Amino acid sequence: MAVTRRLRAACAVLLLATVTAACDTEAQFAPSLPPAAGFRVDDGTLKLWTGTPCSGVTAVTLIFETAGQGDQDQVWRAPKPGVTVERMDLLKTAGGSAPDTGGPLQVQKPLPTDFDWTKATSIVFYVSGPTANGAREDVAQLLRESPNHPSDSYLFGQQGWMNEADVQRENKKSFLTVCTPDPN
């Protein structure tokens, strides 16, 4: 009888460990640190800074999440083998893409002409080509706080406003830029 109780207790512990492991909320391939890209708005233009160069980029995608209205996305493409992306003017706050710089990244899928990205709740950003992580940014915070920070500072998600020295110091310590390989 004592053996049966011990066997049942051992099975219960094993079952609990199995269920707990199966309910792990971390994504299997989630990076060990939160990924982030920098955004700011200057002179009516949404600007991107990846924090570190992203080489071999064949596409840049922005997804604007808008509660109750559906998501909208804009996609830029470059021919293979891709290009290096670090800083990029993305969109005007008045609507439409930022002026074409004549570079290899060209808008392939524009936003609808009547879409106002400044009314979105968040921006999701990712690149295609290199191994990279996506990033998300709060649009209201970005629009509200950009005028209060120097032009060399960008909002890097939960990390806050960072300049080049901040990014160099904190990348791989408290966060990962979108194209920084996970150190773990």
C-alpha cells in the first residue's frame, strides 16, 4: 500500500512537471532579450533607425495596427542580394510615402490613399532577407514625445529614447536591435 501511494505521488509529480512544461508561455524561438527598432517623427516624417545595420535586406514591412478597423501595411522591396538598411524616412504624417530618395528600396505595396497612419495604435516593423526580429512601437507615444527629444534620439520600445551611445551600450545587455543576433 505504501508503495502504491509513493508510485501515485511520483506519477502526480511527473504529470505536474509535464503539464507545467507544456504550458510555458515563452515562444520556442523568442529572443533572450526584447528586440527593438527606433522610430521618431521629425518635420512631419516618420523615421526609422534600426540601431545597427541590417545587411542583405530584400524587404521592409510596416504594419499599422488599428483597433476595430483592421491592419494596414506598406512594403518596400529591393532586388537580391539586398541592401543595407540602418536609417530610413518612411512616411509623411500628412499621408503618403516619404520622398523617394532614388535608392534601391522601392514601395511595392503602398498604404491606401485614405489611410491615416497617425490614428493607428501601434506600428509593427520587420525586415526580410537577414535573420532578424520584428519590433513594435506605440504610435501615440511616438507622436507625443518626438518633439521633446533631440533629433539624434529615437524611441526604442520599452527601452525608451536612445541615441547612438545608448544603443551601443545597451544592445545585447537590455535589448537587441532588430538585426543583432541573439547572444544566447
